[in-house]
Amino acid sequence: MGKIKVGAFGAFRGIVLMQSMAVIPEVELVAVLDRNKQSVERAKTMADMMGIKLAFYSDFEEFFKHDMDAVILSNYATEHAPYAIRLM
């Protein structure tokens, strides 16, 4: 069985996910979504430093199409419901 491919909805908290998932051999972070350009740039820098290849998105619909097994909603808690429903 291959790794579980995970997406992170929220680059700011996604940085923490990069660090956490790097030590879990069964999981691979594959994509990050955020509309905040500064957060995306910070996440890109961290991914480069860690040697992690990620896809970065600013559009939910494009992120939604990425080949992933699961998504961690690391955006604002008050925004989870509509995205969780759509992702299910």
C-alpha cells in the first residue's frame, strides 16, 4: 500500500503540517491551498528547505482537483463547514 496523499487547506498552519508529516512514513503532504500570498511564500520556502515537492494553489476548485486521499482543514475554524461538505 502506498502513502496516504494529504492536502492542507491553509498554508500558515500547513507549515506545521509539513514538519509533522515529514516524520510519518505512511503520509505524504502533496498540496497546499491558501489565498494569502505571504503564507504561500513562507510555505514554499519551508518546503524547499525540507526538500518537499508540493503543489501550491490559491483557488479552491483547482486544489479540489488535485490527486489527494485526504484534506486537513487548517483554515479558519469558522470556515470549515462549507469546505468539509464539498470535500466529502
